[in-house]
Amino acid sequence: MPKRTLLLLAVLSGCDGLWQGFKQPVSENCVIHPSACTQGQVCNTSTEVCEPEVSAPLDMSSSAVPPCGPNDFCWDNPLPSGNTLRSISLVSAQSGFAVGDQGNIWLLGPAGWQASASPTRNALYGVAATSATSALAVGQAGTVLRFDGKAWTSVSCGTSVTLRGVRTLPSGESWLVGDQGTVLRLNGSSCSPVASGVTVQLNAVDGTDATNIWIAGGNGTIQFFDGTSFRSQMTGTKEELRGIYAATSVEAFACGTRGTLLRYSQGSWNSVSLGTTQSLEAIAGKLADNVIVAGAAGVSYRFDGTTWKQLPTVSKYRIDGVAVTGSDALLVGDFGTILC
């Protein structure tokens, strides 16, 4: 088994194989071709040219970072750019999307990660993919982008509030959430608001179908949509909830600030203690026996259906996004971090 993999998670064709796009020198601009920047340089996404690196977020010398063991998530650095990656969505082990600050969008394919031309400089906070040629991304100032396999185009949803989460259901309709309790339902070209019943910042949305949707946000808020309307669910916390994952129609997980982790089963939310006070920013999984939660200072944990175990990540920086497909997983976060 290749060294740069997580033993608990299947090999993504070897992490090295995913990064070939960054290892071939080119003379093009560095937004489209990140490998144009040499060691000691970073890509300025505004000017699209390489510039001297002012400061490195991490000293990657052998004295600063421990060797990558067979049971570790591993950090590949430098990564697409210095811009923080906020969300990731995988279609398969070799197909997916990652989005982040300055409108950065990255596409994962058989040859690895490649930059995708973005029509915005607004920060993108959420992405949801249904195939290698179909995805939605959301972000600042009501930004909604749709990918059709060739290009990203803007979608008007009639709002200027920041959108922070997106989920596309198997039926094809998408749910978007954001500031001021905003919930939008996008079906084809029709984007309509849905009353959430709250005015707090909503950070995440997930669901199994149009009659089982959870949204989560500030002040410990979780609202559940049953196909007709949203209703509040008691969470027992006032911490801000940053992520939510619907494992099935009757089981879900949520995470948030100060190490908050909640599990929904048998009709109620209950607290789970991981023994950390680090903010937990994102959670995802495959059913209820392969769940990963990650957050500040590079912390990450995996649930196997029975117990939670901490995973080594070789990173001390915040993880903002988690994606799990089958037995494969990727984490993204600050400074363009991608862990696999």
C-alpha cells in the first residue's frame, strides 16, 4: 500500500498521483497552471503571476514535520495556492471539486487537481457535485455558480447575503443556506426562498431527500424540513454549529465550536464527547459507520459505527471541508491545505 494514504481509508490512486498537475513546469499564468510557481514563490490570484513568498504557513523541513506514516493523513505542500479552501465535494476517489477564498475552484480528475476558471473573486464557502460535469458552488454576496462540464456560470437567486452551504439531492434539486436564516431551493433555473423559521447565520445543510433535510447554524440551531416546512429540533447547546451530515433519514451528525459534536438517533440529538475543545468545522461520511469530523489545529476523528478515534493529520492548521466517498476521504483547509 502506498505510504501517503490513510490505512483506514482506501488509496486515492496514491496521493502523489493526484498532484502531477502541479509538478510539470509551464509558462502559462499561475492561476490556470499553479506549477508555474517555483519553490519560494506563490501565485497572486489577482495578477495571475508568481510572486516571492512572504511567509510560509508551515516549515516543511524534516525537523518541523514528522515523517508521513502509513496510518496518517498527509500534507502535500505547496498546494494549489495560498488561498484557504473552504469546501470539498467528491464524486469518486478521482473526481471532485474544491472551492475557497478569492473565488478559487479546483477540479479533481484522473490526472490530479487542476485549476478551473472562476467567474468570481468572491469567497466560495460551499460546493456540491453530482457528477464530474455537474456541480454548484456558493459564497459571498449571494454568489451561486453552476458547472456544466465546460464552464462555471452565475445563477441568480435574488439575494445578496453570503451563502455558506449547499446540498444537491438525488432528485437534482439543490438547497442553499446562508446568513440571516436564508434558505433557498434551486430546481433547474428556478430559485425560490424557503422560510427557515430562524434569523441566525446558517452554515450547513444536508439531507437524504426532499422530506428529510437538516440545516445548522448559530446558537446551536438545527432545523428539520419534513417536506412541508422547517421545525426546530432541540440540540442542548448554544455553540455555533458549523457542519451537518445526514447519514440516513433517521440518523445524522452535527459539529461546531468548542469541540461540539452531536448525534441524532431515535428521534433526538445527543452530545458526543471527543475530549477536545477545538472548533470542529466540517463533518461528512458514508452511512453511519464511516464518519469523519475535522476542524481547528488540524484535528480529525473517525467514527466506525461504534467508537470515535482521533486520526493523525500532520497539520496544525484548520480544516474547513471534509468529503467521504466509499472508503476514500479528503480534507481541505487553511493555506490551501489538502490532506488525503
